[in-house]
Amino acid sequence: MKWERRLAVLVVILIFVLTVRSLWFPTRDKVEIPVTVSPASPELIELGQPYYPVYFPTEDAEFLVPEFRIGQATIERVLKDLEEGPRFPFLVSVLPPQTEVVSYAKQGSVLFINFSHHLVTNHPGGSRAEILTIYGIVNSLVGVEGVEKVQILVNNERLHTLVGHLLVDEPLGKDYSIIGAWGN
Amino acid sequence: MKRATFVLFCLIILALSWPSQVQASLKLFVGEDEVQLQHPLSMINGNFMIPLWVMEQHLGAKLNISSTGNIQVVFPDQTIIMQLDQESAQVNGVTHKLDVAPQISAGEIVIPVRFIADQLGLSLVFVQDLMALVLEPPRAFSDGLAKNLEIEETPTNLASQVDPGELPADSIVIHGPQEETSLREIVFMGGSRSRVFIDLESYTGYQTNLLTNPDRLVIDLLGVHGEALPPVDVDDPLVTRIRSSRFNDQTMRIVFDLKTSTGYQVTPWPEGGLEVEFNYLLTSIGLDEREGTPYLHFESTDAPTFEMVYLESPSRLVLDFLDTTLVGGAKDVPVNLEHIQRLRVSQHLPSTTRVVLELKKPVAPLALAEDGEGRFILPFFAGTPQEAKAYLTKLAAVQPEPKAEPEIQKPLKEGPLSGLVIAVDPGHGGSDPGAIGYQGTFEKDVVLEISLYLGEFLARAGAEVVYTRDRDVYVSIFERPEIASKAGAHLFVSVHVNSHIEKGVARGTETLYRAKDPVSQVLARSVQDELVKAITLIDRRIWARDDLAIFNGTDIPAILVEVGFLDHPDEEVLLRAPGFQKVAAEGIYKGIERFYLENKR
């Protein structure tokens, strides 16, 4: 009896599927929001063309993500890129609103950047935001024209911290631990 | 029999396509009735969405849905009209803005539950034991819940006859109905900072504006109804009059007429009302010398606190006077003293006056002293800060000065943590509010509450707890580890709440630990796990950091817990609730206990 055999096979499949489904529990807390990511960059980088990364935080404060810009990196260009903010949706600015670069100077391999007071006064606080602001600046600039370390100044003063967590009283090098990939 | 085969085939397809999240998703109750959800509750932009049919089947409404997406929800006393994908609604003809538009999700229309709760005067409560959201008649906003640390029993069933007015111990009111708030009284308290209390029935949002010509501070109280109060005339060095007026139907405006423009601090009281404090006014700052000792002199409404930094090349001493407003503008003058060559004074931050001394030879400030009414002098020690410190130590050895000891909570009883000294460090404090939430919640207040609960849990388990601060006071990031090491602490636990540059998006719990220290890492892992288990926010993992200021001055295992994101409106509501604060403190405590029990020799 052909249909009986078919029926038996289907019953077995049904039992198997139900068993697997009942054993497999999805993680409870994970909320996955589907994100459609446009191709790598708004400007397409062609083979052999020079490009450089500028780091911006993701909207959910998970990581700093490089956004690539075409051209040769210079301190001025990277500082302007940081002031202008990211081009991608889902990335947010490194600098608090109204923050401007007042001046900068390079001494040896250390780059001193003097920001307006808005870097502190308009900063929302929180260690995550502080880490992302500081290393968004530092990671974007280290590697440009022989810059190895970056000293952040506010109103031409060296501060202990911006908003109470991370020490910025000495020049800082690049932090790789918070650079992430996205849209994977 | 082919039909049987076909039915079975359909069953398999059904089993395969059944949404798997159903098992793990939240339940929804209306009062004591469980809503039989066909799809898991969705969350959009931080708002829980519930199916429209709940209105009809559980809340007694009549629904009319037109083919153009117009939705009418008719209750006996009110009619709510919404439109699919539009972020506004009409209630009895009055337009309200919606956080999220009604929309179609998984084949059914869903609407934001918070808006419905507001219109119907319901509370939205999260019951952790049931993993359920409950819409129910309003109850007090989590009050009494946590104050009582004795509550241990957790009812396993919502219907387990909780006394009216009392919530199960593990439930959290995440949204209360909007109350009609009105302005009750404006109380002028005066004092050196011209304090004023604006008495409101419940917490409201506010916006402030400092205006000039004439100088005045304007505070708009949002969502405050009722009548304005008659103006209050006051006799004060700064404030002359406090007026209130209705700005629009949602906003009450309070205006402080000032003699001079000055910085201010607004502190919302969780139970309602705002406290306004003005800065100390700093005038006639100058430098002088007396018997070879240079000193700074100024006039102020009271002795301000200050911080100092000594900078090399060129040699400068920077003094920041906190909570002060500089009257009479900035100053930059050469001075001809033996040690000091230039004095610069400016309003560095809205509430900080910065005095910079350009030095020829190093000097260090001694103690601030009053020199006649309203006049203060700050004498300088001729020498480097190190020499000044040595000098002061020598002085103190001769003349022991009573110094405020850090607050120590002795063990309350013998327990699993007996013999352990734990430093609990509530972040920020005093003039440093830390992160600020949408509703104006200060990080310093939230973390102090959580830390005090944590300290109590630890002391009950037999540990000795040393707080780096136990009240709203500024303690520098360098003093904090010092307090811990002086007390001989074995562990350093700093409690903070987080924020992101883009407000209102990031959420969840993370723990930072001293990099390259395996013990700190194990402690962080244990605390993060238990805390996330307790408060069920998103797990943002543990992160190694070697650049945190508070980890620097100590070598004991050290962690910094970021409980949640204060700039996210939903997490702010949780972080403000005493019930949630207690649950968070208990989570951190359990993590410390687990770490200790698993790792002690």
C-alpha cells in the first residue's frame, strides 16, 4: 500500500520536526532588528585609488566603524571629516554638537588638538559615549602624516577627563578593541 | 486517504513556519486576564505595540476600521481616532502626538500601548516572574516597593491575591498614567545660593533659559495644568521676584527676575517639584602679598569649593571655583609679585570660574579662609604642590585636624562575605551630575541610590562596605581609589549609568574592568551575568579598559558597572524607579557573592 508508506514517512517527519522545534529555544533577550546596509561607501573606491578611514560610532554605541573617504589623509581633512560627521545612516557623530577644532599642532609624533569647550559642555556623559568620542578622534588621526599619539586639549588646557571616566591627561595611541564591523 | 496525507503535509509546513519566538516572548495581561496573543509583542523605537483587537476583546471598546486605514476606537466616554502609519491621534477631537504610528505587523494592526494606557488611565507593569506586561488600574509609581528590603517572597502567579495597592515584589511599573499636575507653591528658601523650591504634585519635564536685558531665568514646566500663582517678591542679593504664568495649555512658565545674570542648577525631586539653586557670585578677584606670602582675594556670597591643577611649561596654577558665576567679566592682568607674573580669570564653564596664575616660581594653594564678611582669601605656599603637601602633612602631624572620614558601613551580621572589605563607588556627585536623562534625571542620583542598596545587601552578607560617597557630594576621581586603599578594600565596585552621543537609541548593561587583570575580569563576568539576569536589559558584554581614571590609583580587583542607558527614555524610567534600583543592586551583589564564593581559597 503505497499511501500507507507515504503516510508513515510523513508521520515520522512530523514527529522529527516537532521534536527539533520543541528542543530549540531561541535566546530570550536577543532582539534582532533587520538592517539593510547599502554598499560599502557612498563614493565607490576604485582599484588603486588612495583612501583613508574616519571612525564613527554605531547608533547603538556598540563599536567604532571606519567610513572610508577617497583621497590622501591629512590632519586637516580628517579633522574636517570628524566635524562634518558620518555619511551613513546608523553611524553617529563622534563630536558633541557645536564642537569645533580651534587649533592643532604637531610635535614629533604627537598631535595636539585644541577643541572648543563644547567637547565637554555638550558631551552627554556616560563612559561609553566618552570612550567613543575619545577613540573616534584618536583612531581617525593616528597614522595620518606620522601621527602616533593624540593629545586632546579643551580651551587649550589639558584635562584629566572629559566627563569623568577616561584619562586624557596624556597623549593617547590607537585603541583597536572598540573597532567593529557592521552589517555582517 | 490522500486527504490524510495532505493534512499531515500541511501540519509539517505549519510546524516549520511557526514563529519560534512565541515560546520566549512576553505575555500580556489586562487586569488578571491573559491576552491570547497570536504573535509576539513587538517593540518599535522602545515602545511596546499591542494588537488593536485587545481594545475590543479586553477593554470593552467598539472598533471601526475603514478601508483607508482610519481606525476608530469607541469607548463610552471617549473616542480615539487614529490613522495607519500616522504619528498622531485624536481623542474626543483633541490631537495628540504618538511616539509610534499604528501599523500593520505580522498581519494585524498594532498600536503603542503607552498611549492607550495614558488615555485610559492605566498603568503598565512588568512582572518579571511571569515575563508579562500587565495593563491595570493605576497604582503608586513603584513606591514602597523597594524601600522595604525585607520583601523576599515572590508570588508566582499574578492572581495570587496581592493586597490591593501592593505589587508583587518583582514587578516594575514601567509606565504610569499621566496625572494632572498643577503648580502648588513657590517657596523661596534663600541662603547663599538663593535656593527656591517649586512645589509640583508630581514629576514633570522642564526647559530652562537664561535671558538678559533684563536678567532673568525662565523655567518652562511641561505638562503642568491649573492656575498660575501670584508673584513672590523676595529680599535677596540675587533674586528680586519670582513670577508664574500660563505659557500655553500644556506649559506653565516660571520667571526669576535677577539682579545679575548667573549660573544655576535645577534639581528635580523624584516625588515632584524642582529645586533651583543659583551659583555663588564671585567679585573683585585680585592678588596681593602679605609678609612674603602671596594670596588671592575675592568676594563671594559664600566660600566656594575649588579644584586645582598644576601645569608645567609654562608653569601655571589653575584653580576652578565650582558653582560660581564671575561678576564683572573676565580679567587678564600682569602682576608683579615674586612668584606670580600674571592673573587670568574667566567664566570657564557655565558654573565654573577659572583662575589661572602664570608663575615665575611654583606655588600651591593652602586653605581658603574668610577675611571679613563676604571676603575670602586663598593664601599660597611658596613651593611645588609636592612641597606644599609635605609642609601640610608636617603641619597636620603637629596639629592633628579632624578630617571627614569616609562613610563605612560595618557588617550587619555574619554571612558568606564576612571578612571582606568592599569599596562601593557611586559615580559623579555634587557639582558633577554625570549623564542626564530625557526627563532630567541625573546619573549621580540614580547611582547613589543603587550603591546604597548594594551596600546594604553586602553588609547583610557580612561584608564591610566603604563608600567613596554616601551623599550628594563631589569626590574627585583621584580621591576615590585612595579612599578604597586607605580602608584596606579587597574589591572596588564603581556604579554608573551610561549615555550615548546619539540620545535615545543605545540600551543595555555593560561592565568595564581593569585590563590585563584576570581577577578583575572574572569579577566583571560574574557581576555582568547576575546583573543582566536580574534586570533583563540587553547584555552589552564586559570590556577591558586600562585608561579609566578610577582604576589607576589602586591594584585591587576593580570594575565599573554601567547599569543601563539613562538617555534612553524607557531605561530612564526604569532607572528612576526604586524597585528597579533595588533589583539592580541585588544583581550586582549576587555577582560579587558568586565571584567570592567561587574564587576564595
